Amino acid sequence: MDNNNQTFSQPEVIQPLQVEMPYQSKAVSLYVQQAYNHFYQGDVEGAIADFNIALCIHPNSAELYTARGNFRKQKLGDRLGAIEDYTQAIFINPDNAFFYFCRSQTYQELGNQEKAIEDYNIGLTLAPEGTMCCLI
């Protein structure tokens, strides 16, 4: 068999990324779902561990930090932890009004009216026109 006449084309560099991303997103979704399952089974540490694994997969996901912040605040009553997560989300994506509104509400719940108003005002300036009726 003569292999000299065969030509092999190199796959484009972008192809592996197109294949890997759906699997990574699916893995993240599974870890978030598993986090809630752990919580409902009374395993709070397991729930946070699953969120942390999801963040290791997508460390620059502002939405994932916000989801963990919401979980910490709503399910665990950990408002300070939620503030940390919302702050990280804002650091990653400072142009998202929703992240400021989440942090503003949490500051208000903690009694820090000054920071709550500051974040709320930033959120107002960033929110697309006509969307505030959905957020208030």
C-alpha cells in the first residue's frame, strides 16, 4: 500500500473549540442542577462545591457568579457571600445592569442604603431603554 499519494487535510483550529463548548456548557448546567439537588437533600456543602466546580469550568462567566450569588442569598441567607459573587460578576461584565440591581437589592437588605442607591443608579444608567418596567 502506497501512502505517499494520500493527502490529509488539517482540521481548522477553531473546530475543537466548537466541539468542546457545548460539552462544557452542558457540564456547567449539570453541576448547577446537581447543586440544587444537593441543597434539597440537605447537603449545603455539596451544593456550593458543585457551583465551585461549574465556576472552575467557566471562571469568566458573570452569569454563573450571579447564579451562585442568588443561591447563596436565597437558599443559604448568605448575603455577604452573594455580594462577593455579584461583585465578581460586575468585575467580569461591568455593563450589565442586572448584576448591579442584584447587588443593590442585597445591599439594601443588609441595611447599607448608600451602596444600594449607588448600585441602583448605575443599573439605571446601564439598563436598555424600556426595560426598567420588567426589573422593578
